[in-house]
Amino acid sequence: MLHTVTLNPALDKTATVGGFAIDAVNRITELREDAGGKGINVSKVCAKLGTASLAHMLLAGQTGKKIEQAIQAMGIEARAFEVAGETRTNLKIVDPRNHTNTDVNEPGPQVSATELAAFAKHLTDGVSQGDVVVLAGSLPKGASEDAYALLVQSLRSLGAKVFLDADGEPLRRALKARPYLIKPNDHELAGLVGHELKNVGEIVDAAKELVGSGIERVVVSMGGEGALFVTAERVLFAHAPKVKVGSTVGAGDSVVAALAHAEGLGMPLEEAARLAVATGSANVMCSGTQAAELEAVQGLIDQVTIEELA
């Protein structure tokens, strides 16, 4: 079973504004709404790839109900845990004229330690040995920076494989609990190891350092270039095809989704890497945080080139 966890979900509004300018009146030409948050995005992409998931979320207020209904309408099983307040709304401004994407994100509701503890029990009660659990995104206000570390520890004790896609101090603290897979970008990886990474070789060395600490797989996203996949035995650079960019929001979530899908099918590393980068590229071509159709992903798989670095 695949579980996704979104502790700070959002209703994503994607606005298209040609020639977006600061300190000026900007007019929206297109607007779409999507249920968002990194774990939710993973569930959406997995559904397109053919893997069912249970989407566990902290939801609040009318916006939370709207998100839950939207997820259910997509055929995804929502496991909503209600908290006080109102789930946030995030604004994504896409400027096709200047080729920019600007995020304006609300902080979300305040969540108490009692609510987080109850959510953790709600989650772990439904997890069994061999399940894959994706923890993804920012923490809500009120959450301890140890929140992910504690969840990873609990889930690993149940025999689950934990994929963690987070950043900053919550990610750093969670490393000690040894998640199965992490997906930092190159800048986040530099922060984890405490020094600048000037080239691919240094990025690989930093990823190997984390693998040596007990993490099975480190996947380093490299934007439009593709991604590095590092294990104790192999290092692969999956080079991304060149595609027309619709929105970069959720591209990294698509990579995580494909890796979770591949894990469930027992795909070898090279096949999983090719699928992950193709899925990320296909989703870059979409508007907002909608998930690309399977046909789009399949059309890009053969365009992903794999380079063995070690």
C-alpha cells in the first residue's frame, strides 16, 4: 500500500498574467484551482501512473472540505484529519511573456501538539510492514521541527519504507531517523552537508555521504537538467528531455510519485530513474499542479538518457 502525507495542504490557484509587474495593476487572463500540497500532488500523479494511494491530510475549514471533495472526485481515497482554523490558499503566478513562475504562499492554520500526535496515531494505525509512505512538504505552524523525524522513526518501526521530500531543519533532523529515500535539490543538498557544491562530482560525493549515513537512496533533482540517483552501489544521471514549460510547480512531486510507483512494482534503479524524470518532464508541460496523463509520460521515457557515473 502507498500512503502520502500532507501536513500543510493548500488550495492552489494558478493565475496566468502576461507581463507580471511589481507595484502595478496585473490582470489575470486564466485562472485554475487545484487541490495542492506536495503529498497530495504525489497521490494525483500516482493515480495517473496507475498506483492507488491513501492521501492522509490535515484539513481545516471550508477550504479543507473543498480540497477533500476535489481529491475524492479524482478517485483518490482521502484520509482527512480535521484541525481548527482554515486550510491555506496559495497563489501561483505564471507569466508566459517573461517566462517566470512566482509563488505567493499563505502560512496555513496553527496546529497544536495534541492535534499532531493524534494525526500521527491516525496515520500509523493504518500502516503495515512493506508499505511505502511519502512524507512531503512544509510543516504547519505550531509543528516541532522534529515532526518528520518522529514520523520517520515510528513508520520505520512498523517496517514501512519512508520517502521524505522536505527541506531545511525538519529535513536535517529527520536524517537521523534514516528515511529510505530523500529528494533534495542541489541547493538543499549543499545545506545538508554544510558547504557549496560546485559541480556534479561534488554533488555526487555529498549524496554518497548521506547514503553512508544509512539512507538507502538519495535522489538529487537538477531542474531542467534531470536528476542524480545515488545508492551504495550505483550513481546514475538521468538527463531530462527538453520540453515546453507550462508550470514548474509540482515537478519535483511528480518525480517522487514516479519513484513510489516504481518501488511498488519492484522496478530496477535505471528503469525507475527513467520513469521519474519522464514523469517530472511531462508534468512541467501542464498548467498548475494538475498531473500529466500517462500517455504524455510514456511519450517521454525514451527521450531520457541515462549516464552511469559510478
